[in-house]
Amino acid sequence: MPRVKRGTNRTDSRKKVLKLAKGYFLTKSKLHRSAQEAVEKALRYGFVGRRRKKRDFRALWIVRINAACRACEISYSKFIDGLNKAGITLNRKVLAEIAYDDQKAFADLVAKAKTALGEA
């Protein structure tokens, strides 16, 4: 029976893993088994981190909006409710930017929200 050579599959896959593990500490960048485990874990953390980043940024935006709302003497929840009732559809990212960069424009939004709630 003739000998079957399988090409470069094994070498290629090992090189790919070691390339991904470049810069890891000690054997994690040198030995295939250690590198494979480290790369799998790193990719898992990366996947979770990309989901987590969205959550963290939304929380940051809400904190910034809430701080600006408190300065204008309205709670965050009433502000968001007032904006919805006024028909103003700005997402939290844009609201946080306005609150951070342009307090006068944010104060105008708060005034509109208050009139929509019937408080002003």
C-alpha cells in the first residue's frame, strides 16, 4: 500500500495558532498545546468583551445624562418620558454628547421635556 502524505494541514493549523499567540507569556507563545488553550480563552474573552462594551457604554451615557438632568432639576426618568411625549427621538449616545458638550442645548431639551410633561 502506498504511503499517503497529508500535505501541510497540521503544520498550517499549528502555525496559525502560534501566530495568534504571539506575545503571550512563556510557553503560551511557544508550545502548541499551551498556545491553543490561551488563544481559545482569549477569543472567548474577546467575544464576551464585544458584548460587554455595548452595555458599559450605554450605562456611561445614562450616567452622563442623569448628571446633566440633575443640574437642570429634573430626574432622568422624567426627562426621557418628557422627550418621548414631546416626540423627540434622540438616542442616549447623542443625548450624552449634547449634555457633555453643549449645556445650553441640553437645557433647551429639558425645557421641552418639562413642557411636554406639563411641569414648566
